[in-house]
Amino acid sequence: MSAFALPLEDYALLPDDDCDRLIVAAKQRLGSRCVILGHHYQRDEVFRHADFTGDSLKLSRLAAQSEASYIVFCGVHFMAEVADILSRPEQIAILPDLAAGCSMADMANLVNVERCWQELATVVDVESTVTPVTYINSAADLKAFCGNHGGIVCTSSNARKILEWSFARRRKVLFFPDQHLGRNTGYRMGIPLEQMAVWDYTRPMGGLTEEQIEKARILLWKGFCSVHQMFRPEHIDRFKAEYPETLVIAHPEAAFEVCEKADYIGSTESILATVKAAPPNTRWLVATELNLVNRLHQECKADGKHVHFMSPTVCMCSTMFRTDPQHLAWILENLAEGRVVNRIEVPEVVARPARQALDAMLSVV
Ligand code: 13P
Ligand code: SF4
């Protein structure tokens, strides 16, 4: 065994089939010491190697419960951070490609969230009035911010319960970074649109007046997912003009107007469960990432179900797509030789309050 890591360049040009064989062999050598978690947006060539697949909530729980020494997260950066925070100190979280981030998560950072908090404090007593809620799609230091200010984390599958928890404590919520998840969830809890104000983090006081801040029950950070913003209500209208029997299902990161026209709204895990459980020969229009929809289409074909992607243009999550068989083979062959590459490690000073906000979420759902 050499002390030096096998270089990524040795793998970059390997054909997928060769990587496949290396991945299977390395997994066999590693056995129970390594677990591979795969998000539903991963491409097939990677997804097939996952020991467990799921949405953000399910994968967080799996990371917290795992006994493996190495947790290889085929997903994006914030997911591997959560795995590191929730696992035991001696366990190691690994992200196959360090450039696999989330553009929505990057729309909020600690500097502009702290500035927002200070600006809100000039209008209301923030600590007793506002619960900060961060979508799990956010950096660890924002989860820590929530932990330090009596707040909590949510995912797309538990956002409603988390907002209920938050309103049971304080009368307002600052929700970041995804305005759509906040709006879609708040509206379905009965909060009128006029009581949800968008906080534009590029402008002083979020671009809001004191009166607007006072009136708002939810302050929605002006963030969005570049993939889910591609789905438009007119896509549904056009499709239904041809196939009126179509059932529409959307991820809550999609725009309000899309969710308004949807028959079902849910996380990636719930989209899969709903369509798979539907009667044979039904037709579905799905507003979420393309890799998930393509796989669902293949799986449901035998039942005579028709599963269609909502947007006429291809919109994949380019950062989820970064994890390829070449990176996975590189990671696993190094691990099988006892060398850790691409470890994600959150410093304890951040991890401790972030864990508090994550544990609060896991105790609610
Ligand atoms: P889920 O938790 O529904 O899998 O969503 C994660 C995500 O990044 C959606 O864009
Ligand atoms: Fe982030 Fe959107 Fe990709 Fe999900 S689909 S990881 S929210 S950029």
C-alpha cells in the first residue's frame, strides 16, 4: 500500500464500464466499513451503486444511524456536511466531487443572514418574535445560526410540521434560502400571500418597509432552485390540452403558480411513492429533476403508466450530475487502500449548534 492517494487523473478518462467494475470490486473489499448514500437526482451510473437511496430527510436519518466507518455521499455538499454533523466523531463523510454544491444553498450566507437578523432587530424583538428556519439545502454555518437562535432545520418533506413547531414558539418565521418552499408550505397552512414578504438580501432592510416587516408572518429569503424555476404553469396547460386526464405532481421548490395547478406536492421520496402507488395506466406530469423522472418513467412503464417531465427543455441539476463513476471509483479505490480523499469535516464550533438545529428537526419528525 502506497502512502500517496491514487490521482484522480488516472480515472478521469476511464470508460464507465471499467469504473463500474472497479467500484464493485472496491465495495466488496470495503464491506460493511463503507456505506454509499445516493440522492434521487444522481445519474443512473452512480445511483445503481448506492446502498441506500432517498430524499434529504431519509438520507440524513440513514447517515445518523449508520455504523459504517466511511459514509460516501453521492449528493451535494450540504448533504455530506449533514452526514458529518450527525454521525459519530470517528466516522468519516466523503463527497466524491468537492465541486458538487447547490446553487440555491449558495444564495444565503452567514454574512447576509446575520445582517438580515440585525436589520429585523431594529423593527421587532427578534429573539422572542422570529424563529429562523433553514431549509436543509444550506451551509452548516446557517444551520448553526438557527441552533444559536432557537431555530430549526427543515426538509421538503417536513416543512409544514417544522413551521407548526416554529409558530408554536414565536409568531414570525425567517425562512431561508428557498422562498418557494416557504411560500408553498405557508400558503397550505392557511397563511395568506399578503402575510408572506420576500426578503431581498441584496437590498437594505430586505427592500421592505417597517410596516411590511411587522405585518409578515413569514419572511421569505429571495432564493430559488435554478432547476425547479424552469417549470411553468403554461407547461401544465399545454400538456393537459392534449391529455386532460393527466395528474400533476410537483416538488415544493417549484413556483407557487405551478404548485397551485398540481394535484400533489411532495419531496423526491414522496413523488416516487405517489406515482409508484398510483393505479396502472395513469398519466403523470412531474416537476422535478430529470434523472429522477427518467428513472420513474422506466420503472412504471410495465404498469402502463406514462410519466412525463414537465419542462420542454432539459433541466438537470448540474451539480448533482458532477458525481460520476470516475469520481466514485477514485474515492472507493483509495478507501480500499486505507486512504481518505475528499473528506467533509465541519468544525465542532459550527457542528455543535448545527446539530442542535438538526436534532430539533429529527425530534419533530
Ligand atoms: P428532497 O429532500 O425532496 O430530496 O430535495 C432535495 C433537493 O435538493 C431538491 O432540489
Ligand atoms: Fe440545489 Fe436545485 Fe440541485 Fe436541489 S436541484 S441540489 S436545490 S440546485
